[in-house]
Amino acid sequence: MSIDFDLYVVTDRQQTGGRPLGEVVAAAMDGGTRAFQLREKDLTPRELYPLALELRGLTRAHGARLLINDRIDIALAVQADGVHLTTASVPAGVARRVLGPERLIGVSTHNLMEARQAAEEGADFLVFGPTFFTPSKAVYGAPVGVEALRAVRAVVTCPILAIGGIKRTNLDLVMEAGADGIALISAVIAAQDPAAAAREILASLQVWRARHSRESVSARAGGNPPGPERAE
């Protein structure tokens, strides 16, 4: 199943500044976000279920995607759009047999070997990183950098969303390295105004795609791509 989003917001209710997670997710959707991963790993299934049910109601009303981190049972129980796996989860192919062909399967990967394996096992998309330093991903080690992303892009055909310390100021770097979009946590979840934060990030993605399209057309026509002063 193909993905229809290029901004994927990963939840962390510890970063909402005391606001209910549903309120922050609703604001992010007001800003244009159309895909979320419910990733509250400290919750038991009994605690996670009502939160997942709430977010499923919100995302359905806004026409947005909801994937549940690792918990295939919760994803099925709330009729989520899919699951998000790690390299310690069941393989994507096993999840596919349980979920069927209509639900999405994303997999978080941190190096070329993991990315290649997840793609071969049937992941619909990969989240790759951390690209740059970010406290929420420090547990996974040093940032992998954009060159590692470029190497994965060279051998993997499924969509790749870069994650880890991505901001408007470095978004171009990951897109130029081959990312199909980005995944974020704090840049939206911790933002004072999640709607405005999401809106600005989506606008930056749109600007990059428009510029890339112009440069591609120019290259095919044998012309010169626009210089930096014309990039916007």
C-alpha cells in the first residue's frame, strides 16, 4: 500500500507541556498534518487502548492516517490505518499476514542493513535516522547523517521518511539526500502552536518540491537550474 503523506508526526505526550495529547493532535491536523504514529511506549495495552480510540476518532474525522507503534492488537481493535514497527518487532511480512493488504506498515531503521531488510520484508515505508542530533533519539546512538540516508536511498525503492533533529533550516538537506518526507516529534508535539508549526513545515516541503520540479524541468530542457537567489 502506498503512503499519501510526507509529514508524519510521532506522538510523545511527555512533550505536550501538560496539554492533552488529543488537543495537540487536533491542532496539528488543523495545520495540515495527515499522518500520525501513536507512540506511547510506557503505557500498558489497557491504558493505550482508550487513547488510541480517541485519536482514531479525531484522525478519521479529519481524513488523517493513524498508525499504532508496535501493537498490532491495538491497531486492529481501534481500526487504525496500520502499525509502525521497529527492528525488534515481528517482521513486516508477519504483520502483513495479520493486518491484510489494506493497512500500512512502517518500520523504523537506523542503518543500511536494517533498511534493506525491512524493505525486503514488505514494509510500506521506512523511517530512517536519527539524521541529526535530537534528545528524543539519543538512545539510538550518534546521528547517522545525510550520507547514510543517501546510501539507503540508492538501494531501497519504498518511501523513506527521515527523522531526528529535522527543522525548516535543514529540511532541504534530507530531501536532497533522497527522503520522500520527514517524521517529527518535538517540532510539532512540543510546539507552542502545533498548527502553525505543522503549517510552516508543510509549506517548506511544498517550496522544496516546487523548486526541485523547476530544476528537473530545466535540466531536461538542457538549461541551467535557478541560482540560490531564485530558489524561493
